[in-house]
Amino acid sequence: MKKIITWNDFYSLQRFGMTVGLDNIRLFCQRLRNPQNSFPSVQIGGTNGKGTVAATLSSILRQAGLTVGMYTSPHILRFGERIQVNGEPISDDEVFSFLNDHWNFIQDNHITFFETATALAFDTFKKQAVDLAVVEVGLGGTFDSTSILRPLLSIITRVDYDHQDRLGNNLEDIAKDKAGIFIAGGYSVISRQERHVEDVFREAALEKGTKLLTSDDIVELGDVSLRPEGISGSARISFLSHEFELDQFQFPLTGNFQIENLKTALAAAGVLTDSYHQITNTAISDGLIRVDWPGRLQQLSTDPTVILDVGHNPGAVRAVTEAVKSIWKPKKVITIFSAVQGKDIAAMTSLLKRETDLGILVPLPLPRGLPDSQLAEIASDAGWDAVVKEDYSTALKLAESSTSQDDLILIIGSHYLAEEVLKK
């Protein structure tokens, strides 16, 4: 009798870890008759902001009347969030139909979880005949499964420290790996970077024959206003003979760091107008206001004010805590935090110690999570005298009982923690 594949079976593929090289994904895609060659694409690398740029660009393209595939990771509530066509996640039935068709091949060839998800995304986009796919890199760039694509445009968002065990211990090495998505003869747009990081990208673009542009080269923002409900302002977008003027845009994500993500997405839209003349002022404005990307400085309530963010590396934590204080101006910040193994928890807790008044740690399920004692020890070694609670519900009750008027509760860290929050 044929085995019935379950979610546990699918996620068990994580035991194969990460494959160095593209042989597995090429082999799988050959089995699928190379779906990655059947649609044009935009590939997005970087450390922080990849998902936001993907969601923003996809929204603009949909408002231009295009059929748009989007592949991002990780998800928050359900796997289908990772693979969307015109904003609609694929169904569980589609996932399991694919897995059942290819399970023996996956097992026999030790195909990893991410390679399987990537092959499923490409197969879905081919079957649904997307006009364009917006594809987020999983990790790095050079050997990421998504790099079998030949994108029309590659994008690199802000580079910071993360996955140093895979990518290197300095920003230059991390940037070199991420520059692996540059394509000879194609365009690449990079977000504003530290100067030495930008130099790495310029050198890599020169070597590969990539036409490199910065977000500042294409987009100029004016009258920018940051509020809890989002960002507003004006924008001028100029690329070759294409020029757009947005007198007043509304963008439903907030934070200083989101300004650069917004500029990067607008710059990408500007470059794509050379191939997709359906992109207009109206499509851009309507696309911005319709962006839906949960878990990014998401305000869950006002009494007390509760903010959720999936920032899970030191750069993201720093940016989020700065944004919370500058936008909401709370009297006191109470933080609920957790992260999975392999993340720089020491650096993140060291930052949170300085920026918050009360810390509450929540352990996540094994094997990805850490035991509560180990999580508390790392925080203590960083000088953060945080309280450990057994689960999110208990942590929230303590946080709420510790707030008074004008205080704020910040929930930050892993997507697994965000799942616990949003499924309540």
C-alpha cells in the first residue's frame, strides 16, 4: 500500500540539512522538465528586508495586471504562505499531490526540505503560467537552490550578520556570497549598504558583467512621514526613459528600516518598466497601499500597545527597537523574546538588555528551539536579567500585568514565536 505523506514527513527532510551546490535542485528540476526556464523572474537576496521587498514588488506587479508568482521563506502560520500566485497561497492538496508524486525520488536522492519547496514553487509557477515570479533567496546566494534561475533582475537588500557559519564572519565575505545571484548582462539593484559592502558588490558586478544600480540611483523620496499605521510621502522614480511621480503614497508598513526596503522595491519596479509597460503610476500607488506582510512591526492591539516583529538577527533587533522608540515613544518597553538554535542569541539579548525595561524569554519546541535553561543562561551571560516563562500565553499575561499607561509590549524573534502569537 502506498505511504500517505504527512507534514511531519515533509518537515523531516530537514534532516538532510543544506546541500552545498546546485546538483540536487538541477536534478529535481530536470525531472520536472525544468520549470524554472518557463517564466521570467526577479531574485531577491540580502539579510534583512527580502520578504518585505518581495511582497511590495509583487503587490505592484499584480496591480499592473500581471499574474505574479511569489516564493518566500519561512512561513508564519502555514506552509502555503511560501508559494503564492496573485497573492493566493497554494493549497495543502497541491503540496501533498506534489509530494506523493515525487516522494520516492526525494528520499532516494536526499533532496532537502528547501530544495523540495523550491522545486514545488517553480513547478507551480509553470503550471499557473505566471507572467513573472518574485523569488526570495533562502540563504546566501551562490549555492542557494533559487540560483538555478536566470532572473531578469536581481536585488540585494541590506546586508548584515547572519548565518556566519555558512557565509563567513565578516560582511565582505557575506556580501561576496550574496553577489552570487548577479547575472551577466542583467540588471541588479542593491539597497543602501555600508561603503565597504557596496564596494564588494561593485567589484562582483564588474567581474560578472552585471549592470549595478543602487536604490538611490533610481528613487528619490520626499516629505516622508513615519506613523504607527505606516509610511507616507512622495516619490520620484527614474530609469532610462521611464519616469514616475507619486505625489502622495501610502505604505502600510512602518519603521525607518522599511524606508530603504520601500525604495528598493520602487527601484525594482522602475527597472521592470522596461519589460512590463503595464507598470504605471496608478499600479505603483495601488500596489503600495495593498501590501500585506504580517509580523513586521505589526500592531496587534492598543490597550496595551502590543507590537510583533520577526526580527531574528542582531541587525534586525537593533532596527526594530529603534523604530519602536521613535514611532510609538513608549514610557516603558516590555519584551517577549525567543530564537532558534544557530542564531546569535547572545548579541540579540545584549541589544535587548539596553533597549527594554523588562525581558521575558519563551522557549521554543525542540529540536529547533533551546531548552529554557540554556536560553536563560545565554541571556544572563549577556547581562540581561530576563524572566523565563514556559509558553507564550504565560509570558503575555506577565507582560500585560506589568504594563501601565503609555507602556508597550514588544514580541520579537523567531517566526515560530510569531506563529504562536498569530494563531491565538
